[in-house]
Amino acid sequence: MAEELAVRARAYGHDPLVVRGRSQPRPEADGRMCAKHEIAEAVAALGESVSDSLCRTRTTGEERLCPYYEECAYVRQLREIKGGRGRLLIGTHSYLDRRPDVLQESKIGLLVVDESHWQGLVSSSTVDLARFTQGRAIGVRGFQRKDGESAFEHQARKAGADTRFFDAILDVREVFQRAIDEHRQPAIAEFRALGFDRERLGFLQSAEWSRHEEIDLQPDMPTEVQRERLAAAVQREIPGFARVWKTLSAEIESGRDGECHGLRIDPDAVRRDGSAFVAIRLDVSRDPRFLAVPALLIDGSADEAITERFWPGARFVAIAAEWSRNVRIVQAIDKTGSMHSLRGERRIEDIRWLCRKAVDETAIAWRNDEAARPVLITVKALADTLRQEGGRSSYGLDIEHYGAIRGIDRYKNSAAVVLGGRIEPSPAEIERLTRAIWYASPDPIRTLSAEESVRGLPKGLGEIRRRDGTSVTVATNHHPDPRCMRILRAVRDGELVQAMARIRPVHRSTPCTVVVLTNVPLPVPVDATLTWDEIVPCPFERARLTGFLPDSLADLAAAHPSLFPSHAAARKAASRRGWTPCDAAGSADERELSSDTSHLWLSNGKRHSFGGMVRIEYTVAGPNRERRARRGAWVAWNGPGTAEEVHRRVLAAIPHAEDLQVIEALGADPSDPVDVVDVAVAARLWARERRHSDPTWLVVPKLHLTVAPNWLVEGPPPDRGRIPMRLGCTA
């Protein structure tokens, strides 16, 4: 995304530079920005200076360089930044709280931060409880002998500090063990009662860092020697231990007495090697380091309370913008579209067919402009499944997943977007993020009990607003704590809005349909609210999308056994969908259309035709092969092509079909006499011309014009002038 932004910035005359970390890929060649990026990350994690330890340093007047220094892409990047003035630097959210040598506050004139940056300022880490509660002595760093202090006085002072340090470890061990025995989390009041305050906890942080020893690393050392010395470093635990005391200090200073927010016991923690241990879990948030720099935060789904936590005093400016009328939103109202439900084969199959439908309905748009091709945005697990099944080559549309779509601009011309479900954090994750952000807040957070959390979020009522001013009430998940609810909306609702915004809906100049397969209320009004089953293609529409839709229910079941296991199943499905068999229509003329009594022709009293398909007829032998039934069907056809191709498609579905005949597609609605006559006349002319031009085609239009005094036709057939006549049409 940074590269896309850089390209757009250059178009406006800027000179952008994408700032990359040491472990990022090099833009112009294979490899990483730093040849020793893994070692550099380990050094940084221990609080050491990467530049001095690995890049360049001076000892006794001698300069020592990394063997890759002169060709290092990271070093070259530093030179470009230092040498450029007024240059646009583009970096990730990770730079907001770090102090790298590439970005210096004094040299930044304006900071522009895009959406959802707060998630990069939240961190979670663990400390082994057993290791933390072991006794340990204060180190040398920070406790050296003072000027004028005798050796005896220094030794006595250090012994007193050791005792104070050890007593604090015993106290905290007592609190943690009692909480574990009672199956609960430690309370702030327990620590406060044992004398933990800001001054004592500050001393404990210093005591931990006093054990920190400089690692003897030099830039020109062999890589293996650097690895060995890092592995032997004793201070690997020190940063984590110091963070425990620092987090507890913030909890004490908050004034709360209840459970800690950012410091918790995790009895089921797992190490990287798979072994289990009891951990102290630290869920905290960090302040951005650019608070003194003028900043512009751009976030269409920003939450004021969350933003205030990281940018105190931020002023919100709302830009009034209405989504274009070219954007049509259809939303499901009876399904949540949860990640769990989208693991079921039935829902996955629904979305597969809906993807095919979106591609089919927007075919004209994306055939004229490839950028108009539809896109599916769904949960990562489902997106990965569909990609493994062939992705775009199988389904005809692009596939993206939530969490990886912000800032993407390549779908601004898509003619359709399908939002397959939604992401929703678990109750435990929502509460973890809330505790981390407001871990130092004086206000307690209302959490769900263990039993409630297992059952999931409780239901609450929400309103889906329609564009016509009406609304529909739906039941959606909610959290009883207001701040937890803010997190839920920021993650769940915000991601849905971001996905919809990929089509650039405000300035949209071409039509686009957005299908939302979740009943989460959105901040924008929708055009239609339907059930899930009304949105996804029914079995008959799925048959059409395969390219072959016969009139006969028996042939329908034979051609599509996965959709209709039997003739009876097809008849039952037709009855449920309101399709009427021909023999029940009550019209002799209509019965003439086919000798098969199980004939799909009427739906809600109207005959159907389908764009992109041609009408064909064929015969099938009866049970005793003496009586032959003539039947009709629709076959997908975008042309140009030959009759043999149509024939092959029919035989692939109905192997026993014979005497194939291709006729012109019928009108959409025979109740409109002008359309019917136009189709009838055009079919007859087309059949005559087709027979002369291509003798391999067997064309029998089966269309007859008859007098119907109640119809007045004042319409011109294609290219044949006007014919004011009273005509009726039966087929």
C-alpha cells in the first residue's frame, strides 16, 4: 500500500520515499534491507543500540564497520533521508511509537496518520511467573559506589537494596499465588495494601535494569560470534520484568481497587516450543512519540474516545459526504455472517453461487472494462479456501479478506462487491483490547463472566436504516460495557465500512451493487433489506448459472443432481418458489408449449426469458420409446459460435436428447404485446436468414401470429418499419 501511495504522490509532483525497516524486502533487488536483520531485531529487543552494535562504531579512535555497510540498503536509506529537505516520507504505523534513527521529531513538519493506527499502539506480551517470582540480586549498573562513600557504606547500601528488592518479589508472589488458588485475577487493592506505590515500583524498575550488562558486540565480528553472544546474554528477561513493575505502577496510580486491567495471570500460556507455563500477561498501550508534531489523523470510522486516549485534545472535523446514488446496497437481515457459520459447507456454497451471480449480472460492465470486475471481501479462512479452489480463474472475480483491504484503490471501478460475513473479535479479545487501551484509566471495565464469555456476546437490538427513511430492527451482538462496545464497533463495523469504501462510493460515477451478507447495522442507509435466502441464488438460478436450464423438471433433476436429487425434489422446490407446472396453468395455448406435464414456464403468472441465453428445443424418448416428448431449455450463449457447440452443451447435460433445434430467445414478458410481436417477427426473419446462411443449423421457430382483437400493436419490428395491426402471439 505504501508503494501505491508513493506512485500517487509522484503524480502530484512530490518526491516520496517509502521508509523500510531492516527486516523489510529491498525494493530494487532480492534480500532484506539489512543483511543481518534477524540479529538486529534481537539486539533491539534487548534494548541495545543496533547502529553501534552492528553497523558502525568507533573504539579507541578506530572506526569499525559491518562488512555489508557500504552496500547496505538500510544505510543508503538513512543517507537519502538525511540529505533530503521537504521530502514526503511514507512509513508504517509501527514508527509511531518507536525511536528509530530514520525519523526524528525535530525534522518532521507535518505528520499524517491514516486509518486504524491505534491497533499498532496496543501490545501484548508474557513473562514467566515462576521466573519473575524467583529471588535475584541487584546488579552493578546504577548502584555504583558514590563519591565520598566508603566501601563499607556502599556495601551496606547495596545490601539494603537487595533486601528491599527481595521483599517486593516475596510480596508480589503472595498476591499472585493467592489469586491463582482462588481462580481469579489479582486486585490492585491487594498490591496497595502491601505497600506498593509509585516510589517503590520506580525503585523496582531500576533494580531490574541494574542487572543489564553491555553485550560485547562489534560491527565487524563474524555473524556466528554475534549470534553466540546474543544467545548467552543474561539480560533477555530484564525488559519484560521491568515492564511488569511499570504496568503495576500505572495500575496503582489509576486509583482503582478492582482487578488489574493490563496485568493478568494466564494459567494456560504456551511457549513457542509448545510447552505450557503460567504467565503474567501484559496488555498495554503506548503513547505515540510525535505528540509535539502537528498531526492530521484521517479516519472515516474513527472513534473519539479511542482517539482521545492516544492523541489528547484532538479536534474532530466531520466532512459531510453522501454516497452516490449509483451505489445500491442490499443487506441481509436474518444472519450475522459469523466466522463460525462461514466454516459450514452450506454457507460456503451459498457464497460460491453468489459470486457466480455477481459475475453474471455484471458481465457487460467488466467485459467492456476489466477494472469493473466484481470483488468478494470475506473472512480470511473462506478467502483462502476459494483461492485454493482457483480463485479468479474459477469464480471470475477478485477475492480479498478483511484485515488486508484498507487503502486499496484498485476496486474503485468494480461493478459489484460482495461482503461475505464479517469479522468479530471474541468477548475475551474485545475485553483484552479495552483493558490494554485504558489500562491506566480510573474507570473499571465491566467484563463478562467466564460462563457468559463461553456463550459469546449477548444479543442487542439495532436498526438498519433504509434509504427511503424507514428502518428494520435486527438482533446483533453487543457488549454491555460502553468502551468494549466502542472496540467492537471499531473492529467489526469499521472493517465493513472500509470494505465498502473500496469502491469509492462518494464520487462514484458508474453503477455498483454492494451485497452485505451480515445484519450488522451500518452507518449508511441501504436500498434493500432481504433475508439471506432471498439474496443467494435459489436452486433454479444456480441451474441457470451453470448455463443449462431446461423447462422439464425431470430433465432439470437429471442435468443438475447436486441441486435436485430427484424429479420429486425438483417439483417440491418449484412449488416452494412459486413456479407453476404448465399443466396447472389452465390455458390450452400454454399447454401446447410442451407435451411434458412437468414444465417450468410460469412464475407468478409470468413467462421467463434469460439474457445471455438462447432458446433450444429437443426430443427425448418416452419409457417405451414409442412416444417422444418435445421439450425446451435455455442454454448460455454469448456467441459467436456454431450449432455444434450448443449441441454439445445440451448433450453434456442431457445425453439422451435428440433432434436439437435452436430458436430465437423469447421476450421477457409476453403480457406486453409490442415485445411479443417484435420477438415473433424477428424470430421468423432470423430463422429464415439463418437457414440460408448456415445449413447446419436446424431452426424451427415454433412461433405463430394469430388475431387477438383486444391487443393493439403500434410497434416497429427490428429494421422492418411500422406495422399498425391487431395481432396476438402464442408460442
